[in-house]
Amino acid sequence: MRNFPELIHTLKESNNIVITTHLIPDADGIGSEIALCLALKKLGKNVICCNDEPLLERYRYLDPHHNVVGHDQLKEKFEQTPELIVVVDTNTIERTGHKLTTLAHSSGADIIYIDHHPCKQHGKNGHYIDTSAAATGQMVGELIKEMQIEIDPYIALPLYTAILIDTSSFRYPTVTADTHQLIAELMSTGIKPPLAYNGIYGAKKIEHMHLLGKVLSNASLDNTGSIAWIVLTADELEEYDVDIEDTHGFINNLLILDKVKITCMFRDDGDRVKVSLRSTSGLDVGSVAINLGGGGHSHSAATIIYKENGQDLDLIIKNVISKIQEAVL
Ligand SMILES: [Mn+2]
């Protein structure tokens, strides 16, 4: 729900502002917070991005002015008590981690959520929740435009990257003409796609490719040919020395299969299995994930299944695939 006037009023009335995002942040969370931070600085605000942990090396190109700190560095850079905490790309304070949750409670700051995930805050005054938005980065871009703050290349690159990553390179049904309109405006500041694309997708190690090759060579298809899946184990991650973060995109490789409507990735962590789901067909994997105890968007969702009662990985896969078949085919 776009409630720009109230949101903009709150932003303009506040001076000491902390922007944060969810734990283990992705480029949408990080890009959105950096862009909003730079925009609010142009209004003369005392503002900083503070996450549970410092920025990972791979995202530093988005933050040349060092506006993002980990919570433990906050005091050095930001002495004031925040009046306002803006949470982007998630919609509960708990998802920002216990350090930020404690800060929110102890400071007594107001909290605003800017997010595109389905949630309880939907429709509540003051927050900016749009579950149809392709990325939080798109929402932040539209907010910055509505505030008539000039978008410069330092704001444009994190927003471009946020939208690129959350749409898996513009391939989901959530991508609209408005998305591309904003992308055009971002590019007109002079930023170039390779900078974002290579920063996110073009910085892998050779071990990453070897693991991807192994995982893809064992990809499976159900008997209808419309559901494809891959399996990744914690042992393989260790063996190939690949970061979990680097494996999130593995599932996207399945989306190129002819007639495939839904793709899954099962990551066996030992005592539990993380199940990621993607859809490029308009079929709703979000409700499938909810049925399995998880959640997410209609095109991208996930859940975690614990190996209780002796359930092994094969049984979990079989159950999940048949649940998907029942739900959407
Ligand atoms: Mn997002």
C-alpha cells in the first residue's frame, strides 16, 4: 500500500535515522538501505545504515562512502539516539537480529517498514508495504522520486543491483513496465549493467563452478516434466569450500528447462532440509511454502523441514514434490 504522504512526513520530521535490513542481507536489502541513506543525506539528515553484521566484502562496491556499519561499530559512527528506525526488505523487527531489536526497544525510536513480502503490517498506516513490487529497491526508488530527491549514480547503482538480484535478472512476473521505467531512469545517471551484474554474479571462485556442475548433473524432473529440482548437501559445501550465500542462485539454472513451471532446491543441512521454490509460470509457490510451514512471494519462496520421525532426505523430497503437484498442477 502506497502511503507516501504519511511516510514522507515521518522521514522529513526525523533527524537521527538508522536504516536496517534483515539478517544475512541480500543485495535488495543492502541496495535499498544504501540508496535511501544517500537520499536522506541530501535532505540534511543524520542517517546511517546499521545491520547486525558489517557489510560482506562482495557488497562493498555498493557502499563507497561507507554508510553501512555492523551494529558493534554503530557507536563510533553515530553517537545520537535514533528517533526513527527504517527497516527495509523485511517487516518484523526480530528479523533484523537481536542487536537491532534491542536498539529499537531501548531507544524508543519509531519504526517504519518498507517491504514487499506478505505481512501483518500490510495496510497499516505509516508503513510502506507493496507485495506486488518486484523488489524493495523499486519501492525505495519510487519513494526517492516522490520526495523529489535527485537520483545520482551512487543512489542508482545500489537500486539497480537490488532490482537485478530480486528479479533474478528481470525474469519474474512481478517485473512490470514501472520496473523498467525506473531502471531506465537509473541508467540515465550513467551507471552500466556490467558493474552491477559482474559485482553480483561475476565474482565466483572456480570451486563454485565445480560444485554447480556436480549439482546440476544430478538435476531431476518429475513425471509431468513441469517440476525440476536439485539437491545440495552441507558436506558438499564443505568439500568444495563454497559459501551458502553463493549457492542461492543455483536454483535459477533450472528455470531454463523447457516446460518447467516450478523449480526446487533441497539443501540438506544434516538435521534439517532447506527447501527453496521458484516459479516463472505464474503458479504460486508462496502458498505451497506456507503449506509446508514457510513463506515468501508467489514466484520465490522457501521453507525448512526438520528430519523428525526418521524422515530422510529422499522421503522429504518425495513428499514436497507430491505436495507441489497437488497444489499447482
Ligand atoms: Mn527483496
